[in-house]
Amino acid sequence: MVEEYLTSDDFEGLSRDGLAEACLACSARLSPMFAAFATRSDPRDYDDLVRDLWACAGRKVSPREAEEFERRMEAFPEVGCDDSYLLDFYAMSVMGIPFEALHVLAGGGVRRALACSESALEVLGEFREELDDESELWDAERQEQLRVISGLRAGRHPTFDSCLASPVSRRLAEVLPGLVATQRAEQDEYLARIRRQQQARE
């Protein structure tokens, strides 16, 4: 599988607001993934976060606002999970996308927009081995990113709901139940193994 990321040239011609909208669109498209993997957060909290970030599009977010958004993100229980055997790890990975979008809203420019694009692609790339077509989700997300950027150049603005209707989000809704079931089984086996090891030491 050849992993092709977007480059700075792909974002050429977008204003700061356009960069922010492109990143917020990435955040919205992966909402179903957060909802599927989060074990402690209400999925609506993620959607509300992205919608509130979207409400800031069109202006630069102040340092105080950025700090408030960061605190809000850090309050998600899944944030900080670094164990890929746990479901929360994948919800935490999705949270990196609106985090980068926030930095674009705060004036981070193309560099942070590229980081946001890469985060979205890499989150989907985590599951290439579980899919019949390893590049299916990666390619679909990359094409959707380019489509949104092209639309922004032409004056067409994405919305949270239009992003949820994208091919990427629809395909995620189809494959996520199986992906979550597989990962949950691995998580349960992993946790059971840890418990057995702890009991053996007692």
C-alpha cells in the first residue's frame, strides 16, 4: 500500500478560514469513529466540540479561547490512553484531529492543516489489515479532503452534516461494528491476560 499524504501545494489558494473549514471537515467525518470506540464519553460531546469549533470559523481564535478549547478536549476521559489494545486508544486518536483544527483556527496555517490531514489519514490507516481493501478508507478520506479543498476554492462550504453524509463517514458506519467487535475481543483477551499475571504474582 502506497500512503500518499497531502502536501502544502494541495492547500494552495485557501484562506485561513478555508484551512480551518477543511480541518473541521476532517473532524466531522470521523465523528462515527469516535462514537464507536469511546467507552466513557458521550459521543455527543465530541460532536458538540466540533460544532463549537466550527462556529469560530471566519475569525481567529484568541489565546484564551484556544486554552478553553484545549481544557475541554483534555477533559475527555479517553485522552491520554496510549495502549493500542484498548478501545479508548482509538477514540483518543480521533481527538487529535479537532486538536489540530483548533490550532489552525488559532492561526497555525498550512503546517497545522497538514498535521490535521495526516492525523485523519493515519487514524483510518490503523485498520488497513482488517479490511479486504487495505487502502479503502485511506484513499476515500484523501479524496474527500481534496474534494472539500476544491469546493472551498470554488466558494462551496462544508457543514458538519454534509461531512457526515460523505462516502467516508457512510463507509465507516458500515465497517465500524466489525472493527470494534474485533478490537473489543483483543482488548478483553489482553485485560484477562493481565489479570492472570497479577493473580499469579499474588
